[in-house]
Amino acid sequence: MDQVSLVIILLAALLIPLIMAKFKINSLPTAVMEIIVGIVIGPSVFNFVNTSDLISQLSTIGVIVLLFLSGLEIDFSLFKKRRTALTPLEQKNAVNTPKYSPVRLSVYAYSTIIVLSLLLAAAFKVSGLFSDFWLAAILFGTISLGIVIAALKEQELLSKAFGQTILLISVFGELVPMMGLTLYASVYGSNSQSLWLLLLILAVAALLLLRFKPFFRFYQNINKSTTQLDIRLAFFLIVTMVTVAESVGAENILGAFVAGIVLKLLNPSETTRERLDAIGYGFFIPIFFITTGVDLNLRTLLTSGKTLLLIPLFFLAYMVAKIGGYWVLKLRFKQANALAGTALTATTMTMVLAVLRVAKSMKTIISDQSGAFLLAALLTCVISPLIFNKFYSAEKEDLVKTAVHFIGANLSTVPVAQQLRKGWYDVSMYTNHPENYQTYHAQVPVTLMENFTAQDLQDHGVFDTDILVLGHIDAERNYELAKAAKAYGVRRIIVRFEDRNVLNEHEDELRELGVEVYNTPEANITLLRALIESPSTLLLLNDTENSIYEVRVLNHLYTDVQIKNLQFAQDITISQVIRNRKLIAPNGNTTIMYGDRLIFTGNKQTAAQIRQALATAN
């Protein structure tokens, strides 16, 4: 019977994503659907499945792996104080933007969540609806980091200020309740030991971090498909930290969470992350979520009048606890987006399940109350993402075009500027020749300047750009201006050198500074050779609608996907894939990996949008 129940659970885990894809159910997280299916196949409806010791053990491993992966999701780089200040252009664009960083906003927002959670817990205690003040406060303050990340990824927001702010609030929504749960279990648990012993968990974590810090720097050289050293390390960390946590009277999920943080700080590769996700979300975690639904006996829960009253009250408490974040988010973001972000942070499930599991083992909560908390959490996972998707729209700061400033208006630069203006670029040109100004100012935005000294260009805001192209005929002047622009803080500089002697003298110095250089005669030689060796090159060069592009894939929506399955596969032709500094000749079955550089051709209108989508960090 145990094996039959397990087979049914695994079959359900297999069918759920297939059915969701078939019927395009995108508004509900997969975890919510798994719990709902668990309710259907459990005693609540059809009673096909009953939990056994085997299923309970697999479910326990599932929650441990889930918390481990949650710890692995935390991006600690967001908390780092940036030593490199904003570029001058970013400073200029930020003049009218409130000076609230994602870290600052997230701290303010989660502080309001803590205060409101405590007030709501006190209200439930005073009213007699739920008497455990600290447990209620912990539950109301939880946020599902995994569901939030999934929603932000879907909208490609993780690299933007809004997405980083919501992500950080959600990180606090797992970290703080986890610490609160640890203290709660230590104080009220029957098997708890001295609080100071909890420091042993941090000590062991620090020891493991120091011991394995160089691991990922050399394991690639000795790793084999039959060893999978990175995965072995991950499970060693999980088992070690879970064992230490249980030994000092803490919960196993705390050990798993800390193990995930340790591995995150070891800076594993994306491939390692993906394989761990495959193991967790491919087997253990679905068993945990489905089993959670199976254990919810709605026939019993919904016959209790108090439970029926608690479900909407707990749901409102989950939502109201996050409402303070709305006014914090309004300090920087649009009103609609502040509402969308607040709704998304009200999503709670993962930590609620973990907290309820601990509370039930401590016998500090009865099954009716636990069921009400869980069903209310399910409602947040259904309603909150719907509100988020309904109200979110791109912020003004996310719609800013890439600024390109050309110094020198001539036959080499003007045609390029004209074509760039058709894409996602804000182009400006500067010249000190009145005759060139008269010739070209009607075709592209050209500003006439008397002098091209570094100070004059800085005073006129020429260096306030994302890309600076020094296309002037005077090579020595281009060299001096390139150094001045680099010192000013321009991130990307492209310099024209017609005099090969000047280029030879300064090329190494400029390349060390990160300046890109080109020489027209050499470019012409390269072009002529390409025409001789590949006559069709001329067709591409003369094609005003198509061009060649290079992009680094940073968007996880397009990784682990075969080229033939890309949604825009018919719009571009990928000629080369550069992976780990090696060229790969791609075909339709080639799988795109994170960090790949793609060289492709396509229509200049659609290709620019595709390149932007692929390069959006997510």
C-alpha cells in the first residue's frame, strides 16, 4: 500500500506541470497546484493516498531540501555597499529620483511588517481566536521567497531596482521568521537546550565555509560525470548542518537553511544550481507539497465553525501585515507598482509550512488551527500573484534608452548614428566644424562646439553617456579624450585611429584601460578578405534591414532551451555560440546555457529587442 501511494504521488507530480502547460495555467504557482492536488487525492476527496512512514520520511527530506534551496536563493551581493559609485550619467539621470536604494527600502518595508505582525498577533491573542502570540507573529511575517522569485523572473525584474527591492523584502521574510522560529523552538520546545548552543550552528557553518572556500576554483579540473563532486558537497553540507542543528536542540530546517547559505557563499556555478534544483524540484519537493495537501483533511476542518472563521481572518492578517510596505514602496516607485509589490510580498507558503511543521511537532498548535493557517496561505498564493500581474507596469527608469554620444560628425560616424537611432539608442553627435554641422544637423542631432577640450566636453555633458564614440579624424586628440573620458567614468569608449603610428604607440595603454580601438584601413582589409572568402558577406553588409549581433545570455528564461525551441527561433540565425572561450557550431538541438555568447543575424528592429531580452539579467 505504501508503494501504491508513492506511485500515485509521483504520477501526480509528473502530470501537474504537464496539465498546467496544456491549459496555460500561469497564475498559480506549481507548489499551490501540488497542494491542491494532494487535497483531491487525499482523504478530503477521493482518499486514494494515505501517508505512511516511507512517504513521511520523503516529505521530511523534501522540506529540508526546499529550505536548503531557499537559502541558496539569497543574493548577498545585494547587501554589499557598492564601492563604485554611480556613473556620471546615472547620477545625472537620478537627479529627480528619490534617494532610496533597494536595501534601504527593503529594511523600511520589512520593519513595518514586523510591527504589524506583532500588532495582529496581539489582536488575535486578546480576542481569544489564537492564543500563541509569538507563533502568530512569526507566521504573519513570513514571505515565500521562491514564489516571489518566480513571479519576478517571469516579468524579468530581478536586475531592476523594483525587483531587487521586492526580492530583498522577501529575503527578510524568510531570514527573520527563520531566526524567530529557532528562538521560539528553543524557548518553548520540550527537547530544547541552552540558547547559546545555537551559536554552534553558526560556528560549524563558518568552519565549513572556510574549509571549502577554494572548492569551486579547482573542482572543474577533477570533476567527472561519475563523481559529481559539487552535488556530493551540497548533500554533505545539508546532512552536516541538519545533524548539528538537531544535536543542539534546533530544528532540522534551520540546519538546511544555513547549509544553503554556506553553499551560496561558496559561489557555485549555474550548472551546480541547476542540478540541485533538478534533484529538489524533480523529486523530493513535489512529494512534500503533495503530502501536505494529503494531510489536510478538509472534511474535518470545514465542519469546525471556528476553523471556518479563522481561515478568512488569517488570510486578512497575512495581507494586512504587509500593507505598510505600500507607503514605503511609494517613496520610489509608481503607485500601481507599489500596490503590485505589496501584494506580491503578501504571498506566503514555504515558511508557513515549515513553521507549522515545527509547531505541530512541539504540540503548540492543534490541527484545526494549523489547517486554517495553511488554507489561508494557499489563498495568498492564488490572489497575490494575480494582483501583482494586474497592476505592475514598467518603471520610467527601466525604459531609458542606451545613450550613445559621437564626437565627430563625418561620413564614418553619421550613417552609423542614423541606423542606431532606429533601435533602442539615444544618439547625440558633437562637432567643431561648422561646415559639418551644416551638412549633417538635419539628418541626426548634432551640436556645434567651438573647442573639443576635455573640460569643454565635460561641461557640455558629452561624457554623460553609456557609450562614447571618438570618431574624430585627429588621432592624438582622440587618445587624450579617451583617457579623460575613462577618468570621468564613462563605462564604454570606442576610439577611431586613422594614424597607425599613433595607435601603435598607445594601443596597449588604451586596451589596459578597457578602451576599444579600431583602424579604418584594417577594417577595410578585413572586409575585403571576408568578401573574397565569403562572397555572400556583401549581401549582409548591403542589407539595410539585417545585421550581425553579439549578446551574452543572462536571462534564465532562455537557458537550458534548445535553439529550435526558442520563441524567436524563426526571427534570427545563430551562427556561433561561444562557451567557456570555445566556439561551438550550433544546430537546432544545441542547448543554450547561462553565460553563452551568441553571434546571430536578424532584422534590425526585432533583433535589437531579442538581444535586449537575452541580455536582461534574471
